[in-house]
Amino acid sequence: MTAGERLRRSFVRAGLQPVDRLEALPAQGTVVIAATDWVFDEGLIKALAQRQNGALMTPDGAAVAAHVKVAQAGDAVALLESGRPVEGLMPIALAELAYNSALRKREAPVLERLTGANTRAVEAVLFRASYKGVTDIVTKYAWPLPARAVTRWCALAGITPNQVTFASFVFVLIAFYLFWVGQFALGLVAAYAMTFLDTVDGKLARVTLTSSKIGNVFDHGIDLIHPPFWWWAWFVGLGKLGFALPYGEAMLWVVLGGYVLQRVEEGIFMRAFGMHMHAWRPFDSFFRLITARRNPNLILLTLAVIAGRPDIGFAAVAVWTALCLAVHLVQIIQALAAPRPIVSWLAR
């Protein structure tokens, strides 16, 4: 989309009424003015909307957006067009807004001038900015390059994030069935397709500024509910292929119960300390890469299928789930013993 269209969407999502000329402004109140040849991170407009008499500054000291009284709008426009350093307004530097708690990372928000020749480069910056900083190893290292290409294709084709999410749900069902009947290799293909689309839908929503509450519930609801069903189906598939796991049912309960309890532990941490468990310390962020969630478990199962022993893969998931459950419990205990308030290492 054009920088102006992206800016319009940012204004609407920040609760602002976009207008493109001074004559359309109300007689009084305040106004946020932004240069339409710049690409702004959505969070920058939201932050500026909350700071009257503020001006958003580029790293070299030029003002590109301002929040002023309507009576000062004309002067503010002239200021932005001239590129002069801000005068009489409180400067807002990108470094002040570097910590993104929602995406669990510390990174300067996107603020890039669009020249026409750098469109692809700006797209790359926007896509990178849409990624969570703390996530699992597959999402963080395997998917970014192909996900950027597919996200761009979806945006150009007019495919919505919810349509991508629905496609991922279809792959959830396909993987479940294939695991259930013991077709583990094909099931893993479907499972990885689901995890890939699960990456694409969120990135597509963020870069096109089309995320919604319904889409968020749909996406996260699928993410939350489906993994235990996959592991249950895998266990059933083992039986159909004649694999006899010692203490198999006990392992199944460890896998299913451990998944639920890990989610409970994360919820307890969030409720008690107001932040994600995985964003507290560098170790916690590292451990999120490999903790017994869907994607790291899929790696264990994939290695086992390659070795021809899907039963050992299931046992490995059970053992790893139990160990991760214990690690998260220790994290909660350590946080309870730490001086309050605890602060994310990414916010310091």
C-alpha cells in the first residue's frame, strides 16, 4: 500500500479521524499531523496521539509528526515540510519507544522515508518489525524468509489474515487425522504447513494493519487448543501401527497434563507479575526457543520418524514436557523471591 494509506489506517486504529487538508479540521481541540512520505510503525502514531505538544523525531533530529492544538496546525505543517528541528514541542525519540511488550522485544520502531526506489527495503523492515522477539526456534529461524515472501503475496492477492488462519485450521484437522491413522510422515508435513501459516497470518495482519479482535481470538484459540489433540492422535497412531510403549498411558497423561499445566504456569506468572514469563531474563527468553510447546515437540517427533521410531519420539516429548514443567515452576518461585517489581530485561 502507499505510505498515505498505511498512515490513514494507523490513524483509524489509534482512534483518530484522518483528514488530508487543514480546512477539514475542527475549530478547536488537538490534531496529530504526520508526513505522508514516511512509513510509520503503528505504535508511533498511537504514542504520539497520547502526547500533546510532542513531536516525533528522526535519528538525525528532523520532525516528521507532531501533536499540537488545531490553532498551531498550519505552523506544524510548515515545520514538517521544512525538516527543521522541532521548536516549542517536546521531542519524542525512537529510542523511547523501543520496548514492545506485545511482541516481546527491544527494537527501534519503524520510521522510514519512502522514496519509491526503496519500497522492497522498507517492506523488509516492516516485516522484520512484525516478528516477535521471543518465540520458538522454528518460528524464529526457519520461517522468516519464506514467510516474508508468502506474506507479500497474500497482501498483493488480497488474501486476509483470517483466511490464512482458516487454512491453518484445515491443516490442524489434516494433521490430526494422519497422526490418528499412523501416517506420521505425512502428518508432520501437514503439521509444519499449519505452523508456517500460523506465522504468516499474524505477520500479514500486522504489516497490513488489518488485525482484529475476532481474528486474534480465532488465531490464538486454535494455537491454544490443538496441540494436545495432536499428541493424543500420535499416541493412538502408535497403537494402530503396533508400537507398545511401556507406561504409554502414563506418558500420554504427562504430555497432555503437562501442556495444560505449562499454560497455567504462564498464566500465573502473567497474573502475578504483569509480564510474560519468557520476557523476564535472558535465560527465560532463550528457554522459550526450546520449551515443550508445539514446534519444539514437532522437532523431536520428526527426528524420531526419520529414525523409524515414532514411539521413542513420543517418549521424548513426555520426558521433555515434564522437565520443562519443572523449569517453569522454578521460574515462578524465583520471581516470587526476587525484589519487586520485576522488570523485563528487554525493557532496561
